Amino acid sequence: MIQTVLKRDGRVVGYNEEKIKAAIRKAMLNTELGEDEALIQKITDRIGVTGSDQMTVEDIQDRVEFELMKSPRKEVAKKYIAYRDQRSIARQAKTRDIFLEIIEAKNNDITRENANMNTDSPAGMMMKFASETTKPFVDDYLLSNEARDAVKHGYIHIHDKDYYPTKSLTCVQHPLDNILRHGFVAGHGESRPAKRIETASIIACISMETAQNEMHGGQAIPAFDFYLAPFVRSSFIEEVKNIEALDGLDHSNLYNRDVEDFISRPLDGLSGDERVLQHAMNRTVSRVHQAMEAFIHNMNTIHSRGGNQVVFSSINYGTDTSAEGRCVIRELLHTTYRGVGNGATAIFPIQIWKKKRGVSYLPEDRNYDLYRLACKVTARRFFPNFVNLDATFNRHEKWDAADPRRYMYEVATMGCRTRVFENRFGEKTSVGRGNLSFTTINIVRLAIECMNIIDKEERISTFFSRLEDILEITARQLNDRFDFQRTALVKQFPLLMSRLWVGSGELRPDATIESVINQGTLGIGFIGLAECLVALTGKHHGESEEAQELGLKIVTRMRDKANEFSVRYGHNFSVLATPAEGLSGKFTQKDKRAFGEIPGITDRAYYTNSNHVPVYYHCSPSHKAKIEAPYHDLTRGGHIFYVEIDGDATHNPDAIAAVVDLMDKHNIGYCSVNHNRNRCMHCGYEDAQETLETCPCCGSTAIDRLQRITGYLVGTTDRWNSAKLAELNDRVVHK
């Protein structure tokens, strides 16, 4: 006798004979003789009694066909078989339609889910085919019933779900010194330790490219200046030795000569050691510049993931005050300012300036001149962004200006905004650590479901109760994914688990990664705080103090629950201000279908990213900073503060510095500045007009419009999905 049924998605449910009756009845109604209840009951009883304890859906349907063919109503069997075929086709139709859109290189939200990915290329198409077929597998076989239902009904979104079966981790901050000192093995090639600045810059590229293929998120270097500085000195010594080979004299006294700065200067009037010193310095600066130029060029041209995507890369720098470190920073900024190729702005790596009082921010600071240069470069090239090491939550009690490895205690940011710093299971640092996975909660839907409650206190109380329920589901889902990830073997991640991830150096290839991955973080994200607050109070946090107070309570509750989960599950849970790209429209579409168009909530094509003030809301940079700043301390999994400035910023670095000052004043963790930037693809002409269609110099209409999508740059909006395009069109200048 049948007791349970194994469904196609792997779930086991109780046997329900009414479903068999309904299917037979539907087939009978499509024949001339119509339905026969006695026969329906007879067939159903026979199947139920003669079946095994547990049967699959397909086995039961096969039995229905067999019994119908034995009965006098063979025409019903034919209709039933046709009905089964139609259902099978219907289940496959969605996949078929998606595949055809990929094949035909259609520009839609499926193929434009990630603006950094070229799904029109053969490799990109293969990636997308794999992605769209893997997601249903995850839903059917890897998620719990409650997580699957939460995804299905639009309460949560599991990021990088297509990579779920691979057991890969999200991202990591590369301890590049390990690789530069010891080398590494990638594929069939082996890299020796670096000796020269050129080699060091190339290995930095290869390291990020290789790791990108082992992970599903971004790659970052937390202290680019500190890591490359030793190779400035070794290259300088090499140049001095080259001079020795030419003049036959011993200049070894210059090898480790202290210098204030590595700066290129004319040799006029110099003689003896001073002339040799300056000549070697000039040659060294030239080599450092070429190495930085090669690094930027490579990071915009080398591809990962089957040649379909440039490496999603970031570098942090700004606090190395040595002459060598300053040389790396200076030449990196110079080459970024000049641009790549024919003067194009480099899309990657995302560059991040480490702003710290006493080091790289105040006029009396050693690296203040480089900070001002960074502002100048940002004014033209969007990068670097700025991370605030002085924010109360970014400070480290072990940081010491005299410590040559102080970068170990400096927070570093990666990608759109990811932050990894605090650690319950090891040293507090960003180095050698990253995010394991993250899931975003649709707090807008939760708020909409409470809108019909008239009493405000009851409405808000009900919202918090619903939020707690979804937070619990999210935490269980992330813990389930962790339990799946921890079974991966070290040999599946040959670079990540040998030279990069903290604590992995002693692991055997056939060991699991379980013992080390708890150094990473599990992120609980959220989207649409502004729309959530409109649903609960009638206004968003940018326009109402009451809404702001409630917004802080909501995110504080999420932070407190994340801390609770960390203790309960034994992981590093954190709250992330989600960088919604493809997700920004997915939740909105689903909620609009369910609840209709609600003014201020579902009446746009997108939900506002995380805790941001809506992009269409007119306010000053100061007001925006004041509103968004308190959320940065609560969202330690990652956050960012944006300012949109007007006009051509190229010659106005003070405008950039003013935004950094807002960071300092309001305890903001991470920020970037957006502005208009057009470039003619034919002659290289640049300007900041909002509506430039034709180049005034050569008449070309091939205009490259540089825009920031969530935290990274995209040179063309052709790869943006419809929701992000709508958001882009709604953005207003903050002034």
C-alpha cells in the first residue's frame, strides 16, 4: 500500500489519491463518453493497494496508464498519455525559452544579470547555460523545504546559487606576500618567487586571475603598496649593479641607502655617488611605472571563467609611508590617471585608498601629497574609492605606526563593498579571509504584508515578528550551505587553499576545508529599506526622522540576530548592505505581481539598494551622509556611501576631498563619488555632458558612457538589466 510519494524535486510527501482521481477525470472529460466515477475509484483503489510503501510520481503515473489500458476506456489512456506529455513539455518550456534567448544573444534581464559578464561570447553563453540549469537543481536537491519556499515566494534571494553545487567560497583578500616570497603552482605552470618589480606585478595579476576560477566572487589585495614595496628596492639595487657593470666601480654602499622618495629628477650638476644614486632612482621609477601600467592593463584584459569575464578585482593602498611604498602608490596613480590603451578609464581593479589620520589624510601627514593625487585621479577616473580606517568600527587595537606589518590590522574592502574584519575564530584582520556566501532578505515584501494593519504599533510589531521568522530561515539556509561547503577537498582549490586562505598552508590535498573556512563570514543582506519604511510609515528615512529611527531599529535588530546566530551556529555571521544588481528588479517584479503597483513602493522597476536614500530623492551630500552613516556600523559585512556630483570633476579634486571629509565627520566606513564621464571611442575626446551623442572633435557617435553600477564601473550600459537602467535614469545630483 502506498504511504508516501517521492516528488520530482526530491521531497517526500504523503500519498493523496485525490490527485490521481483528478488526473483521470480530466482525461475522461476530454473524451466523448465523459467521466466514469466508478471506474475512476476502481483504478485509484487498485493503484493505492497494490503499490509499494513509497513510489515516485513517475511510477504512479505509469501505473495509471497501465490500468487505463487494461480498462474498456482505452481512449482515456491516450488522453492521459497526451496530458502527461504536455506537462513534461511545459516543465521544459521555460528552460527552452531561456536557452533560445541566450542563443540569440538577446539583450534582456536574463542575459544582462551581471554587467561585468559578456554573455554574448561563446564562453559567456556556456556559463549562462550552466547557470540557468544549475539553479533548478539547487532548488530541487540542495535547499530545505523552508528555504525553497522562501525563495519561491520572494522573501529571500540566495546569491550565486548557480555556484552552490561547486562548494566554492565567495571572495578573499590575497596575502600576496606569501606568493611573492614562495611562488605558487597554477595549472601546469609553476611560478618562482619574485625578484623584480615587473615580476611582482605580473604575479599579482596571475594570483587574482587563478583564484577567480576557484571562487564565485571577487578577488582583492589588501595592502598592494606594502606587498610590492620590497621589489622597488631590489629593482633599485639591480640598477646600481648595472651601473657597476658599466663603470667598473663598486657602488655597494648605495644598495640600502636611505632615500626620502623615489622620484625621477635630471642628472644635471650631479657627480659621483649622487649621480649614480639619482640615475638608478630614475631607472627604478621608470620600471615601477611600467610595472604599474602593465598591472592595470592586464587586469583589464586577462579573462577568467573560460574567457568570459575580466577578473572582478580590487586593490587597497595608501598607508605605506616608506619611499618604496610611496613610489608604488605614486606610479599606480599616475598610470591610472593617464588611462589604458588610447586613454580609456580602467574598469578594474577597483582601487581603494586607505584614509587614516596621521598617515594619509591630514596636511601634515607623510602621504598627504599622495592623498591629494588620489583625489585628482578620482576626479577623472572614478577610482580610487575611499575606506575610512578612522571609523570607530574600522580601528584595530594592535595597529602601530612603527609596525612594518601594520597592514595586518587595517581593514580592507573588496568588490562592490564587501568587508571582512572581525573574527570570532581567529585573528581580527582582513588578510587571508573572505565571505563564504550570502543571502538577501526582501524586507519590502514583509512590510507590504503588514500594510493593511491599521494600528501603527501593531503593524510595526507584526513586521518585526515576520522579520525574525525570515531571519531564522536565512540563518538556517546559510548554515546548511556552510555544511555543504565544508565537505569540499583542498585539491579542489589548489591556490586558494595553499597560499591564500588563512590557516590552509598545512592542509593535505585530500583533506576537507572544514578546519579553516570558519575564518570566513556568512552574510545576511537586505534590500529596499527606503521602500520598507514607506510601507510602514508613509515616508522613507531621507525625508522623515520617524522613518530614520525605525530604519535604524530594523537594521539593529538584524545585527543583533546576526550576533546571536554567530554564537548559536558557531560561525561569523554579519549583516551586509546588499549591492543589488540583478536582484534590484527581481524582487520588485514579483511583489508588483502579488500586490499591484503601490506608490512609493512598487511603482518603480527597482528597489533601492540596501540602506541608501533613494537615488531620486533630492538632498545635499551632507544630509545623505548624516542619514546613511549610522548604518555602516551596523552592516559590518559591507557597506558603501555614494555621492553624485554635477559637472566635469576632472579639474576639481577638492570636490572629491569634500566627500572624504564627510566620511571623516560622520563616521562613514567606505565611500565613492559618481560623476558624468563620456569618451569618444575613435579619437579619445572626453567631457562630462549628460546628453553627448556626437563627438565635437571627430563627429563619431561611438560614445563610451562610463557609469558605476553597484560599486564597480561599466564602460557601456548595453550590459545593464532594465531595473538598473531605470535606476540610472532616476539618479539625481546631490548638491
